[in-house]
Amino acid sequence: MNDFLNVLMSLQLPYALIPVLTFTSLPSVMNDFANGLLWKIAGGLLILLICSINMYFVVAYVMSLNHVALYVGAGILSVLYLSFVAYLVSL
């Protein structure tokens, strides 16, 4: 159960990181304290790295379960999840 909860929490991390980077980059929200181009790029790369590491651990966890139906379900959910994260990034 602990492994499942860790995987679940790692999937929820982009929903916190992406809005923080988005809001802190908006001059209308942050005025003079908005992120510059360098910090936007560095933050985006860092978020990409963290999400990639988390997806690796999710795949490793699902592979350890050794059941084909779970592989298919995880694949479908992964596509939906990555589509939603891409939607958040495009906002």
C-alpha cells in the first residue's frame, strides 16, 4: 500500500509544479517579481526532469505487478495523464 501511495503522490506532483511556474511567470499576477525568460526555461526543464523521473518509477512499479491487464490499464491512463499535463502546459 505504501508503494501505491508513493506512486499516486508522484503522479500528482505536476499539478502543483506547473501552475506555480505559470503563475509566477505572469507579469499581471507578479508585477515586478515575475520570472524572466531564463527562469521560465530552467523551471520548465526542471519540471520536465522531475516528471520524467516520476514516470519512470510509475512504469517500474506497474511492471513489478506482472499482470497484462494492469499494463494495458496503466498505458491508457498514462496517455490520458500525459495529455492532461500537456494541456496544462499549453495554457
